[in-house]
Amino acid sequence: MTEPTKSITFTLNGSECTRTVPVRTLLSDFLRHDEDLTGTHVGCEQGVCGACTILVDGTPVRSCLMLAVQADGATVETVESLAEAGELSCFQKAMKDEHGLQCGFCTPGILMSVTAAQRCGRTVEDTETEVLGGHVCRCTGYTGIRSAIRKTWTEASE
Ligand code: FES
Ligand code: FES
């Protein structure tokens, strides 16, 4: 039996898209395989590790737990949208400067969660608790990531 499909229209990294997708396709798979946006990583596929985090209408979402059809009408942002005209965002620069990554597998999800926290004016303490609690990093011990968050918040307040 052929899997049913649905036409969806949404904004992806600033551009309006209309696509026809199988109704059971996960948003993470759609982004990676159909849109070639492989910066969204997939680890556990169970909503635990945070690697697949993207922003949907500005809110961090585990894209492995969302169907592509649920993005209909929404604004979706992936890690590919963060650097503007090749210029890294403040937190991207801080992660680089503070050695906030090693293998980089967890990094795109962390970048998206911290970006959302910054935009909505979270405190540095809340950001550390929420963001680091929601993302599994097997490499860094979180030290460099925490330094990068602190550097970003300090620079924003100067
Ligand atoms: S792959 Fe989605 S939370 Fe781990
Ligand atoms: S840098 Fe390797 S998992 Fe975080």
C-alpha cells in the first residue's frame, strides 16, 4: 500500500517552502535527507540526547519527535541559518574560542537551544541549567560549553 502524503508550506531558514511529504516522515529525516540540511544531527531518535534540536516558531524542539507534516505553517530554523553571510553568531564564535566542542556531534543542538535562550532573555544561570541539562555531550565535560555561554552573556551586557 502506498503511504499517504500531504502538502505542507512552511518557512525554512528564511525561505518559504512547499513540499509534499509522506505523513509518517520525521522532521529530522526530512531536513537531513530531503533538504540536505545535515547540520541537524540524529543520535538517540528518542528525544533524549538533544542532538536533533532545531527551532520551530522560535522554540527549541527535538526534531526526531516531530513529524514533517506538523511543520505546516511554522517557521523552522536549523543550525545552517545561524551564520549570516558567513559570519558566525556570537555564541558560535564563543564556542570556537572557548573550545566548546570536540567531535561536534552535540554542537548543532546546543547552538540552537542557546540561541533560543539568548533571544528570549534567559539569564546565564537558567541557560546553563536548561541547555546543559537537555543536551548530552560525551566529549567536553561541558566546561568549554559553559565558558562559551558565560562569554556570550558577558559580551552582550557590555
Ligand atoms: S536524536 Fe533527537 S533527541 Fe536524540
Ligand atoms: S563535542 Fe562530542 S558529543 Fe559533544
